[in-house]
Amino acid sequence: MLLERQPQLQQMDALLADAIGGRGRVVVVLGEAGAGKTALVEAFASRLDDGLTMLRSACEDLSIPDPLGPLYDLARDARWELPRAMDDRQVQRLPLFSEALDVFEAKGPCPLVIEDLHWADDATLDFVRFLGRRIANTRILLLITARTDRSEGQMRVRRALGEIPAGNVVRIDVPLLSESAVLSLAATAERDGEAIYRASAGNAFFVTELLAAAGDGALPASVRDAVLARAEKLSPGARSMLDAVSVFPRRADAWALSGLCGIAAAGQLAECVANGLLEDFGDGYAFRHEIARTAIEMALTPSKRREYNERALSALRENPQVATARLVHHAVEAQNLDVVRELAPTAAREASRVGAHRDAVGYYEVALRYADMLPVEKRAELYEGHAFECHLIGRVEAAMEAQEQARLLRQALGDRVKEGDGLRCLSRFAYLLGDRETADRFGAQAVELLETAPDGPELAMAYSNLSQLAMLAERLEDTLMLGGKAVELAERLNRPDILCHALNNVGAAGQWLDFAKGRRDLARSLGIALSGNFQEHAARAFTNCACVEMNRLNFKEASSLLERGIGYCVENDLATWRDYMRGVQAQLLLRLGLWDDAAAVAHEVVDDEATTPLVRYPSLVALARLRIRRGDPSAEPIVEEMRRFLDKGMELQRLVPFAEVMAELAWLGEGDRDEALHLIALAEGLAPTRAVFGGLAAWRQLLSPESDPGETDGMAEPHRLQLIGDWRAAAAFWARMGAPFERALALLQGDEAAQREALDIFEALGARPVAQHVRGLLRQSGVSGIARGPRQATRANQAGLTQRQMEVLQLIERGFSNKKIAAHMAISPKTVDHHVSAVLGKLEAVSRGEAAAAARASGLV
């Protein structure tokens, strides 16, 4: 009997009707373990018309997930040969996912089910993201079940769903049963409903187990106790069978159980089914709920658990169709180290092959845990694979450690080529950690060692790595010279992956010498990377293509490249490049006057503790500028974090934005003018061409109007116009580009009318310190009738808000959650809760949104 689920079923029926009409959606069924998510999906399935076919799949609670396991399930139901499709598509995921979409769409109105997404691998989450972004115009209804706990898996589910357009996702909560529902169920079974409700708190699975428990004696204290009590009623043979089934996550295939338990299996399984402990699916058996399976499995002694997993492993290895991930799971549980050493590296390579890099890391870690008996060369390969996968998911420090272990092993073997290649990898990882000096040292050592060996791809890549480091330092001649060596060797060796890497460096540096050629080299690099499925090279090419357009102030082109690049990284699980591009995107949004959007994007990166320093930097730049312009005191720690980057290497790409931030602070009277001018001069000395220097030259003019702007040819047009005094043309140029802050800065050079217009723009943007500074400048120049601006303190006193409450209100208006407010203000979440409650009460608001609206209407923010 399914109680209190009619609203959810009616909503699911309506969504299915929409899908039949061509408006597909992702439906996320959420609830705690045992709340009845699967029961709700089953009830929905039972209501389907005969002409509709539901395709079913589920994720398993394996120690490391099976890559794309649910897609294999769906493919079997759809009679689609996924392994052949993967081979045909050369495991390029976007074409593979596109084919899956076509297959499922061809089924007509098609409900798909993926249960227990909180156990999903990264590749499956990527498939959900892919389908979710394209589902709106299909007749597909994707039903997902997931738990609402705070596990790492559930957080990954939330992130994945957050990257699907909001209109394509519907969340359906499965609440606990009410007391009246439990009383009704208990009355039917002639049991004490009040006692059952007290024990279960309305958890549907626990209620079911308690109702099935013996009527005499005390109620079991937990679900585990209830399941074990029912299991003890079985015959010894059936009880052993139940134990054997418990080591199979999700379900046990009938053929595997027959091989594991012999001819007596059928009768023992039938007894387990009759007692309500297992369900018979015809070709396999499963516990009624994962909670029950875990209860039985956890009751096994360690020796029995190893025994049953060893027997399961033996039975499963007889079938070549069984996924390697399942074999590794049972080998680890059985502590069969020989099989772990044999299969874990294979599982890692398979996971990497489909883009499940996080899971590949897990398999490499399992392999390395038991690698002490392997030959030195095999151990070196494992460390190298682990390092590469770690760096792809943003665990760069772990990548550095693993690569250093591999290098030492290669050195012990006397393998100069592999050791040199390891040094090149260490150079790259050091750079990603923000350690420029170490990156340069490792890079030079790699080339020096590899030049003593015959020419090979390792040397070509080492040249390209040094070319990249030179490009990042704006050493144009070195970039082109080393890049040329890499291009020549890569073409001679027919290595398109290295060729596209080298062209990326050459194109990014060439932008300052011949923009059209530089852009062509970058486009060629991106094309080679995409056609060859060189995922990291493609991500870097997207990044550099976007940055080149940003440097030229081609905002429309930059925005398009960033959207494409971020989407590519999301779908290929390239967290490092995704977050770097998000920082660049935040800077672009800031330029376009979309300050709240810029803050939201930057915070997604900066608030993630796993993000490396280098990846954080573009987001730090956006946040520093934003906080300075809004008068936010928390700008100081952001600026100091930016300053620390310069301690490990004076790269122009980091010096320029830092000098601009310091110049803006000095202009507002909040920073050291001499220090800012010194940083600008330092950047000018390092700049390879005047084109790099346009923005800083404009800031120097604001700090020191009498200074000589110098040569302006080659600079971006609005900077050039501003520096030669044509403020009107510069402001018009910024206006056409949709950059309000920069337009207002140009207008400040104009007449009184232009300066008043600039003040209005700063006020509209919410740049209060900037507006206040401009009022002072206008008064100093003799302009009269300048309003003092909104007196925030006066209005705050009228509302009865304290200074701290005003700070909280400003952050609420900017869309911060309580957790972000706590981190931002360095106070506890509980204190934030008190402040938020006080703000809502004093503003007579019933919600945060209403409080923000009231604050804006009254001029408080």
C-alpha cells in the first residue's frame, strides 16, 4: 500500500504528458535512504500505458564506481550495442552521448530511469549533464533517484544538476510518512502504530520492516535489527545464500549464484524470496533495499566476507562480459592481491578512456596500494598514470608527489627518456601550483636530459613546454624559437597532439606581433585537439583563444569561446581548465557591468577549497576589482593573495592585473600611489610590445595626469583614444562594447556634463567608493550642485540596523547564502543566522528576497 504519494505521482504523470508532447525534462526524486524513492518510481511505472517502454538502470555501491554502468543497463534495455558504439566512436564521449540521445529518442516517448545517482561515476554524471542540457526538445523523461544526505556523492550530484538549465530539471521530494499514515498501515496489520512511528520516524522502509517483524516482544531498535531478525527465521542453507547475495552490490545475476552455490541455489533463493528478503527478477536477485543488503553484509565476519567475495570473483570471472570494475571490487573485498594487481590498472585505463578521471584516480590508488611486489617499471607506469589523472581533476599536489616517485624509479632504471618526460610533467604541475621558479628549473632540466637521447616525442613536448613557459612570461622570441623546434619535430614524428600544443603557444605569443596569424595558429591548434580528442589540449586552446580575444577587447568572441570551452570541460570532467575559464568569464562579466553574475561565477571557483592557486587567480582578479569598487572591506585578503603570486615569479600576466588593482586602490585614496606607479613601471619594462600595456597606461594617466603616455600605436583602440585625449571617442567605443565602468572612466576626462554622466554610471553600478571619489574630484574642480549621495547610515538608523547587520544585508542583496556570508565575514554560521533573522524582522520582510527588494527600494543598498 502506497500512502501519501498521490501529489508526487500526479506531478510525474503531468511531466510525462509534457514529454509525450515534446517537452522532456530531468526529474530528480529525492529523499533519505528508505524514504520510498524506488517504490514511488515503481508505482509510476505501473501507471504507464501499454505503448510506453521504461528503460531501467541503477548505480551500484561499489568501492569505486563502474564507469558508465547505468548507460550499459539502458543500452541493454534499448537493444543498443554500446560496446560496438564505443569502438565506432573511438570512445569520444560527445559523439557517443549524441548517439545515445538519438537511440533513446527513437524509442518514441521514453521514460529513462537511473536509480541511486549518488553512487554514480563521473562519466555517468557527465552523461546526465549532457542529456539534461538537450532534453527540453525531446520526448524523453529522465527519472533519477538520489539521497539527500551530505555525502560526497550527493554533493557531486548537486553540482552536476546545477550545470543543467534550471527549466529542464524538476525536483520531487519524497517525505517521511506522517504519523497518521503509519497508524493506518499499523491498524491494517493489527500492530501498535504509535510505537512503530516512534521507532521509525516515518521512514517507509523501516516501517515496512517493523510491520513484518514478529508481533510479540519488543520492536527492533533499528532497521538493521529488524532485517537481521527476519533473516534468522531462514533455514541454515537459505541464510547462507542470503549472506552470499549480500556481497553483490545492487543485484546478483542468477548464473553467478548458480556457479557460486551449486544446484541447491534455486530452492534457497526461493525461500529468501518467500520470506520477503529478496526479490526475484527472473535473471537475477536483489535485496528489497540497499539498507537491507548492507545490514546482512555488515553482519558477516571478516573471514566469511572474504570467502563470499572470493567465490563471487571466481564465478564472475567466468563471464567475459562482466565489467572490470565489478571484478576489482570483489578482489579488493576478498583481499586477493594478485587479481587486484592484475585488474586495477586495467580498470583505471578503462575509466580514463571514457573520461571518468576521478574514478581512474581511485583505481590507480588501489593498484599502488598493493604494488610493492611489481617490477620497478610497472610501478613507475602506475605512478605516472596516477599523476596524470590527478592533475586532470585538480589534485595537482598529489600529481606532483606521484610524478616525483615515477621520476625516481625511472632514474633508477637508467631510462633517460622517461625520466626527462617526468621532469617535463613536474614542470607543468609546478606551474599549475603557482611555483614559476620550480617550473622553469624542471623544464630546463627536462630539455637538457632529453637532448642527450635520440630525437623523440618526449623532446618535442619538452620544447613545447619551455615554449609555453616563455609564452606565459611574454618572452616572445623564446616562445617562437622553442615553439618552432617543437612544431618541426612534432610534424616529423607525425604527433598531432604535440603539434597542437606547440601551435597553441606560438599563436598565443604571436597575437602581439601579428594578430591575424596568431589567431589562425590558435584556431588550428583547437581544431587539431578537437578532431583528435586531445581533451586537455582542447581545453587549453579554448582558454588561450578566449584570452586572446579578451586582450583585444573582442568581448562577443571571447564570450562565445568561454561558453564553448566551459561546456567542453564540464562534459569531459576537466575541472582545472573549467574553473580557470570561469575566472576569465567572471572578469568578462565584470567588464559588461554584470557584477552580481561575475561575483557568483568567481565564488564558485574561490569557495572550492580543492581549487589550486593558479586556477584561483583569474577569479581573484574579478573579486578584487568588484570588492574595491563596491567598498567591501574583504577586498584586502584577496589583494594579498594576489600579491603572493609575484613572490614565486614575476609573470606579466599576473603582474598586470595586480598593478591595475593597486592603481585603482591608489586612485581611490586607499592605496600607496608610489607603489602603484612602481608596479606599472615594472610591468612596462617587462612588456614585449606596447599593445600589452594599454590598460596600465590608462591607469597611470589617472594617477599621474602629467605623465607622458608614450607610444600608443598597437594598443587596443579605446585605450589609445583615451591616452591621446579623445575621451569622447573612447567613451563611445566602450559604450558600443557594453563596458559601463570603463566608459565612465573615459567620461571623467571630459567636460562637466560628461563627468556628471560618469557619476550617474558609477552610482547605477553600485560603485559607491568610486562615486564618492568622483564627487570629491568634481568639487575640487569647482563644479557646484553635486549631491552628497545617499546617506546610507541615516537610512540604516531609521530601520534600526546595526553596522554588522548592514554588512549582512549587503551580502544578502548580492545573493550570498548564510554559509558564504559566514566565510566572507569570518563569523560562525550560527551568528549569521541571528543577523539574518534580525534584518528580516527590522525590515518587516518574510524572505531574503523580500528583504533585498525592500533594501533596494529604500536605498539601503
